[in-house]
Amino acid sequence: MALLDPPISRPDGEGSVQVRIDPADRIGTAKVFAVYGKGGIGKSTTSSNLSAAFSLLGKRVLQIGCDPKHDSTFTLTKKLMPTVIDVLEQVEFHSEELRPEDYMFEGFNGVMCVEAGGPPAGTGCGGYVVGQTVKLLKQHHLLEDTDVVLFDVLGDVVCGGFAAPLQHAERAVIVTANDFDSIFAMNRIIAAIGAKAKNYDVRLAGCIANRSAATDEIDRFCEATGLERLAHLPDLDAIRRSRLKKCTLFEMPDSPEVEAARQEYLRLAATMWAGIEPCQAQAMKDRDIFEFLGFE
């Protein structure tokens, strides 16, 4: 995949110019999920605990962080890992000089972790970074024995580059909270996934309510748009503390609340593995969602 590849020949959503995916770079037989949501909503926490849950169900899991901050996987690996872009720069982008252990690290319960990283601020394209990461994984045959690949993607879908994981994914899930900003962002993400679904295999699976005591506004939005809520993780202090302790929820001290959250992650992983029928959700116009949301 070249950084300046021409746009794909078919429209990729109105007004979209997308870095083109090489068919040879497609991920093979693994189930592939992409996790999106408003910045700061807990995508990395959700992704890492979900990866841990898949692994505890006996699946071989690969988590790919798609954020220049490269902090997607540290609760799995207990450290900040170098990014694919970092290690490629060290060898002047001669990927044949790299070994898998240069950029992929084993985390909790055997989860394999990769941080794609990103271009320096204001330069390059996130889609190029994702493409190079997948190409490197295929070159080293690291996808052949993987059951689940989980992309944890930076913030909202705001450009074609960070929508690139949708070209690889089978299902996309959205992490949200029961508040205006999270649901407003989720509505925009639904539209982006719908645009990608016109030309790629990805389909919207549903949303995960995170850090929310209640789900009434999320459920009202789901009913209005045709979205499905897949899981509910409450605002637990143990989840916040797990980030500070650099570990997954499955490594925290036992308590009834922690065990309930663990079981919710395990249930969600089992549901996703079994296969989720795609949602036929239709995003609202910005003005409509603005008027729709709000508490009395």
C-alpha cells in the first residue's frame, strides 16, 4: 500500500478519498473486529478486557492499537510498546530487516499485542500506518494462527485514514456512554461505518454501554435508529484502578462487582465469537440528533 495511492475506483462514501487496500493484504480466516467511539470513552480499556475475555475462552487473540499514543495494550503487556512506525523508522522502512519480536509482544493469557502507532502530528495518514501493520503481520505469517483480531481505533472516525480498519473488519462495535457527547459521536460513527459497508465486508454489530450507571438515553437512541446494545459495563472504580495498576479487570482483586463485569465481558466475547447479525441502523442528521438528545 502506497501513501499516495489513487482513490479506489468505486465511491467510498460521499466525498471520501481513501487510501486503497491491496487485496493481498486482507486478513485471512480470523474474526476481525474494529472498536470505535468518542475520544476518552474507554475504547482501550474495553478492547483490552475484551481481548482478555476472548483468550480465556480459548481463542488466539491479536490486538492492534491504532493510536499514536500507543497506549491501547499496556494493561495486557504491563508496558508501553514501540510502535510499528517506530521500528520501521529504525531500519529506514526496510521491513525485511524486522523480526516479529521487534514489534509484537505477548500479554495477558497469551494475547498478542501490536501498536501500529501513527504519523507525526499534522503529517502522513493513519490509513497508511494500518496498512503497513497488516502487511508486516502477513509477511511474518502472524495472522495464520490467529482466531480473533481486534483493532482499537483512535477517537471518532474523522478521516479516511482512521477508518482504514473498517476495510479489514467483519464487524464494527461502538463504545459509548449514556451522555450527549458520546451518543452524538456514535451517530457520526454509524454514518461512517455505513459508508464503508457499501464497498467492504464490514457491518455494524452494535454498541457497548461503558462507564454508565444507566442506559436510558442509549436505549432510546438505539430504538430510534435500529442500533443494538450488546453489553453494559457500569462505572466501576475497579476498572479505573485497573488502568492505574496496568492490568486487566481479570487480574484485579475479586469482588461481586468485578466478577459481574468479568462475566459481562466473557458473555460479550462469546456472543461476538458466535456471530452477530448486522444492525441496519440509520444515522440521524446532525440537527436531528441534536434535537433528539437531552434530559428533561
